[in-house]
Amino acid sequence: MKKKLILISVFLIISTSIFALNQKDGVYFAQEDKFPDSGWKYNVTLVVKNGKITSVSWNGSNINAGDPKIVVSRDGRYGMEAKGGAMAPWWKQAQAVEKQLIKSQDISSITLSDKEGHTDAVSGASIHVAPFVNLVKAALAAGPIGYGPYKDGVYKAEEAAFGHGYKYFVEVTVTSGYIVAVHWDAYAEDGGTNKAQRSKDGEYGMQKNGGSLAPWWEEARIVEDKVLNSQSVGQPDAISGATIGLDPFYTLLTKALTKAKR
């Protein structure tokens, strides 16, 4: 049976009335459909055995791929405490929310206390929990889909040599077997900033010189989103909104995920 990956809007709210005990056994997974301004997009994985939630993992992926949020937070690279005065690292607060769901078996127990999506119902958690609540509801409503086809981790592939001043690379983040982040960019042969940054700074000039629809970095983002939404690594004939060549991206994407298959 073909799996359907669950993607939800950050602002999606689903009625709690359908979430009771005795869920169907299996692995549930959902991720947000877009990266917010923070650059971190959340996902949730739940395991149900004998009708009860036995495992919960709340994680996040970065718009530039690389390590997932749990790893970044545990390594001290997220800096939420230092920058925002948080009571504990993000991963510890997320763990407290996960434990609350397993204990209560009811997502409605994690009630939201304000419009910003915080909660007073979980001891040790002051983080924004609305994304977690929404993802759990969406995943349980959709039913179990199992783990995805890849091994969890960060995978990267790059071209062997520079061409026309750049060398492309693709980095992919996999969580619970699904592609949760893809980053396509290129190193500059002169040692300066990468292609995406130069495009954002107006230094690449693809639109002016080549008549493209949008700056290179924006079209690259469209290509990345295509993979995230479809979970397909097969190269299409064309992608709406992208006029850039697709061959380098899909060649490197396939290469990066070669060793990731289960």
C-alpha cells in the first residue's frame, strides 16, 4: 500500500474529539509543510502498541539541512538558554512534553495557555508547543504510515570538480525514514560565499543575465520543496516555477541517498 506523508500547516488546528485511547497499532508521522522564519520545521513520530502511545519523538529540521534540532540542542549549538533565558535546553523541554502525552494518552491534556501556543499544563516546558499539538493530531487522524524508506541521518554529496566557477552540493536530513530537509547550494571556486548567498545578495544576476523567473536561490528552494512534499527522488521533466537545470541537483540527491536506503 502506498504511504501518504502527512504535511500540515503551522496554523492547522484539528478537533480533539476524535482522539481517544485504543489507536490502531503502528508508526505515525507528520511534519509541517513549510519552514517558518526561524528556519526550523517540526515533525512528530509516534509509536502505538496495543492501542496506546508508547513512544513519542518531537524533532525539527533546518532549512539548510544538517543535524536535526534534537542533536543541535543536545550539543549546545541551539543556544535557546543563552539567547532567550529558557528554563532548560529545547530537547529537555520537548522531552517533558513527550512524556506528558505518553502518561495521559490524550493530546488535549497539553492545553494551550495563550495565543502564541505555550502551555501551563506541562511542568518544565515553556516552549511553544502548538506545533507539537497540531502534528500529533494530524498524525493520529491520518493513521499509521510506518517508517520511511531511508535510514535516519544526514547525507551529503558534492561534485568532483568546479565548473563555471561553482561546485554543487546537496545535503539531506532524514528523520523516521522520511526526507525532512534538503539543501542545494554550490561552493565558489574563488573561495567566497556560496552560490545561494550570492544570489540573495544580488551578486549572481541570473535573472538579469539569463532571463530566469526568479533568483537562483528562490528557484533552488522550489526544487527542494518538490522533494520534501513528494518524497520522490526521481527527476521530473520540469518543476513549475523553476527554470534552472535540474540534472546537477537530482544526480547529487540520488548519490547522497544511495547509502541511506534501509
